[in-house]
Amino acid sequence: MIHSTPDGIVLSIRVIPRAGVAGVAGMRGDAWLIRLHASPVEGAANAELVAVLAAALGVPRRAVSIVAGERSRQKRVRIAGIDAATAAARLFSMARQK
């Protein structure tokens, strides 16, 4: 799900660590499914999640922050400087390319 905020959006994310290919994999339930190469050790998966989302949405890494679920597969991520419609279009586009 994508929720609009005054300065950007908040995404509901479900991560799959240790995947063969990193990237946006579509949706599962009400969350975006993101596959990551990194394992969830010492913040490596969270760092890769920030990088994958920044690249997919065309925003700088500093605009992406995890607001809930740092130690969970279910996360809420805030992205500044983008609106919900643009984010949805870019995420769906990335998911279709896989």
C-alpha cells in the first residue's frame, strides 16, 4: 500500500532476503514485495532495501528511510519528494520488467 504524506509517501513493504535477483517483485497482500541479495545481518538487508527503492523510484537514497520494522520482513518505509501516483507507476513498471 502507498499512503500519501505532506512531504512524500509511506510504503508497506515485505522483503525477501537472500534472493537470487534483487528488485521489485510485485505485491503480496497489501504490501510491495521486494527481493534483496543481502542477508538480514548487521543492517545489510535494510541498506540494500534503501538502495533498491531509491533506484526504482528515482529518488536519492537520503530520501528513503525505514520508519517501522527494521528487524522484520514487514516494514514501513517513508520516501520524500515523490507522490503516490508516480511511485505506484514506477513500482508497477519495475515489477513488470522482471
